[in-house]
Amino acid sequence: MILSNSPNPNLVALLYADWKIRIYHLEIQNSTIRLFARITGKRSKCPNCLKSSRSVRSCYFRTLADLPMATNAVLISLWIRRFACTNPNCEKRIFSERCSELTSPYSRRTERASLYLKQFIIEISSNKGAYFSKLMNIPISNNTCLRLVKSMAMPVDDNLLCIGIDDWAKRKGMNYGSIIVNAETGRPIDLLNIRDSGDVVKWLSGHQEIKYVTRDRATSYASAITKALPQAKQIADRFHLVKNLGDAIQEEIKLEYSHLKEVAKNIYEAIELKKSRKVILEARNDVQDNVKMEMSSVMIQKREKLFQITKMKKDGHNISDIARRTQTDRATIVKYLEHGIPSTRTRSTRVNYNRYIAEINHMVSLEINPTAMFKSLKNIGLKCCERSFTRWFNIKFHDYQHKWNRACHEPLKITKPQIWINYIPPLRKLSIFLTNPEYGVAKDTGECSKEKEIVDVLVNEIPLLSSLRNLYINFRNILKGGCHEKLDIWIKNAQSIGLKKIDRFCNGLKKDIVAVKNAITYNWTNGLVEGNVNRLKNKKREMYGRCGFQLLRRKVCLSVTG
Ligand SMILES: [Zn+2]
């Protein structure tokens, strides 16, 4: 169906008022509105010499895609006149008239349609862009999407107060670029293809208005900033400072870890002894529980003897000597030294089956019979008899239907329950507990986890751990506090302890002391840059790492949504 009509002047005024064109005809065909228009005015300026001309030589139609109207695509057929340049000195003989408000030279879309496309193509991949452009009735190909993005101008900001600079991996461990972020707006301003001084110095030299630069602890950026912007204040990143100290603490614990294990074991055993003594005292008051009291006092005697034996062994006495002094059989002494505290004998031990619930559920899903289940669980540390397990299992899974032939045909992947060896958390976890006193405390109830309780006891008992925790907390408070004089005192204190790794951290601080003190004084942070590096990684992955540098640069700096 073809509809031809003279356009409504009010509608034209509403939709196309800004353009110096006159729409003289309108056609609707297959969901496409075609507007026939011509540029108003009898004259046109030569783009080369800017001399006006009214000498028309020929004409042609130029088709431009515009923004869609309702569900219809809109095409403008623009009647273009070719003028002869009347300037005898001008190189151009013939030129086409231009309408800069409407479109740019050689473009196949109106300026507003291009702008609209650019705004969403910058946020998504070119394939998605091509798909959505078809849905929106301004169809373009994926290659055109890329061309549009590459034609976008980079933002120009000449009024920078504070910037953040950091590196990003083009290929991890191989080559790196730099990202520069406006710290006031949090928006990336530019990407550099390199992180070495040369290009960074060149970029910074063009922005002498910058007063503050936040950076990580890398020396290459420090020297580049000093060279290009000697007047700017450099601010070290607070996150990296705290992290570096955390790493130093972890390394320090690593050096002492085997010794700490020993100490922790002794402390743990002493606490256990105290606990059982307490039980006895309580039991003594309980007249009705005579039997229990007797059993426990035997245990206490045994434990006390064990400690006596262990102490004598440590003091260098041999087994015969210990046997004579403690009036104990030599075999008993050997047994005590090998196996530690004998376990308390009680009439019934409550087994925590829920500890193995993940494995049990897994085997339930495989329809394995309870006997085979018990065998598997026993292999990973369940300590009870089969009868008590099946009794518990039948209550918990009362309508369980297993297959008898599914006994042990399939090898089960069962993870061992995590148990702390030697009464101390693993190295990394210990350093987390140590540096974050809130770790292991439930936010809603304020309840402490068992691990946290043990670590707190260790911190109270072991001077090395308590001094490391104090160092960390004090350092963090100084960074938050805004008083840089305290830093010198902190460094002095930290170095007086005489720990190798902490000493090395302090020497690092001293080398970069001005930037570190600036980090305490000023509120500017490099966190925004770190966030933008994450955005950049996201963009890189979105393009499967195949995009060129210029495309990535625009995608990162011009995208609004991240
Ligand atoms: Zn000319």
C-alpha cells in the first residue's frame, strides 16, 4: 500500500523545526515513511573557500535514515543541489550543498539517529547492537556499529583537580597499560597503551592544572608524576598500604608457624585441663553424681600425671628417670608421650551426624544402602557403631528407599571434614582472624565462632600475635585518623620489635613517606581507579579479548553503565 500526501505543516514543525529543510511530500510504504525534503535558501557556501554561490549545476537525492516514528522506519530523501564555486582561485569547481544541522558529509543517517545509535552501541557488543538496531527500525550492520564507536570523540577535560592512576593487564604478566581516572567524578578519562614512564609523562605534562595524584606503591608512576607534575601532591593508596602490612604479617607468622603450633597445642591442653578441673569441682558439689565424680577424678589424676611427664621430658629427663620419680610404669609413660591425653570415658558419646550431612545427602541421592553409607563415613572419620548410625538414619530419613545393589559400585567423592590440625587455624585464616577482630562474629546476634574464641585465647597468650594485631589495628587507625605525625612513632615502635618482614615493610614506607603521609592527610582515594580497572576487565571479556586498543579505550571511557 502506498500513501502519498502533503505533510501536515504542524507535524513537520514539531519534528523537524531545527533543520533548515522543507518537507514537500510524504509516502508510507511497508512500514516505512519516506519524507521528501529540500534544503531551504537559494545559495550555498563552498566548503573549501566559504564563498557563497547560487549557480546550480545539477541535483540528486540523498537518502538519510532518521529516528523511527511509532513502528515505522523513517527515511528522508533529501534533494541535494550541486553548485559551481564562483571563486576563480578555489580548487573546488563543483560542490554539493550541506546541511550541518541535519547530518555530516557522507553519512547515511541523520545526526540525531547516529547519536542515538552511538549511545546504546557503546554499552553493548556490535552483534547485539546490530540486532537491537533492527528491532528499533534503524538497521545497521555489526561492522557499522564498530565504525560508529570508533568515530566517537574521546572526552576532553581540561579542568582536573585530582586524578588516580593505575595499571591494567593487557595480558597478565606480559604487558600492561595505564588507566587514568578523574577522582572527582569517578569516571575514567583516558587509557594509555603502556605503563612505562614515557607515555605517562607525556600525558601528565599536558595537564598542568592537576593538584593531586593518587597512585599505588609502584615506583614507575611515582617517578613519572614527579617528572611531569612536580607541584602535584602524590597520594599513596590506603588499601594497598593496609594490604601490604597484612601480607607482611602473614609472612611473619609463616616464619614462626611451626613454633606457634607447639605453643598453641600447650595452651589448648592447659585450657582443656582447666575445663575438666572445673567439671570436677562442680561434680563434687553434686552429691548424687558420685560415680561420675570418681570417674572424672581418675581422669584428672591421669592428666596431671601426663603434664608432669611431658614437663620432665622437656626438661631433659629420660624415661627411666621419669618412671622412677613419678612411680609410673615405663610402658605407660611411653604410651602417654606418644598418644597424649587419654580420652574421657563416658557411658555415651553424642555423635554429631550433621557434620557429615553433605556426604550423607550425596549418598542418599545415589540411593546407597545405609550399611555402605556407614562404611564410607567411617573412612572419613565418623566414630560410632553401625547400629547407632542406622538408628539415627532411620529417624532422619524415615521414608528412604535405597537400592541394595547400589552398595559400593561407584567410588564416592567424599571430602574430609575440615579439622584444625594442632589447635591453630591454617596460616591464611589465622592472619585474617588476627588482622580483623570482627571476623567470626555473627553480625545479627553478636555470637563468636569457636575458631574466633580459640584465636582470641592464642592472641592473649602469645605475645607475638598480640603485638602483630596491635600493630595492624594501630596502623589502620592512623590511616583513618588524619594525623600523620603518629606514623613516625608507629614506624619507630614497629621496628623496635625486631621482626624481619615488618622491618622491611617499614623501610618501604620510609622510602615513600611523603605519599604515605599524604594518604593520611587527604581524603582522596585510589579505590575509584581499582573499581574502573574491574569495569575494564569486564569490557575486555565482553569482547573476548579480541578488541583493539582504540576500541577498548572508547568503550571504557565513554560507556556510562560500566
Ligand atoms: Zn570554493
